[in-house]
Amino acid sequence: MPVSRSQNQGSTTQADTPAAKNAPGAAFRAAADGRRTMLAHMQRCRALGRPTEAEVAAMVAAFVARGAQITACRPAHAMSIQNGAGRDAAGWTI
């Protein structure tokens, strides 16, 4: 029986091979791994608890002291698709 990565960090198992990643059920396993990761994150966040009024006030004060500037990201543009939209699609943004 192959050893999993959690048992031996240095070994590669049959599940790590490219053929196994494309095998039936691989997408299901990947989705299940994603759900487990998400649930673990939720549990860690809940364990931290909610911030107190004093903590929120301190965070807001620190934000205002730094100039209260919000980082704005440039808009992402959709790639042109041969969908018949023509020049109308030139200004599309996501």
C-alpha cells in the first residue's frame, strides 16, 4: 500500500502521478480537498472570535492615521471572443 504525503513528506505516491490526477474521480477528490481546506479556514476564523469594539476602533484609527487611502486595482479587461459583438466588445470590463 502506498504511503501518503502526510505520513512521509518526501515520498511521491501513485495519487501524485499525472495519470492519477486525470483518473476518474480526480475532480471529485480535488473538490473535496477544496471543501476541507475551506472548512478548516472557517474553523480557524471562528476560533479567533469577533473583534471587540476597542479593537475595531484601534484598527479604524490606524487606517485613518495612514491617510485612509483605499488601494484601487486597475480594471481587468475581458479577452476578445469571436461572438459577433465586434467593436462593441472593445470597452467591456469585468
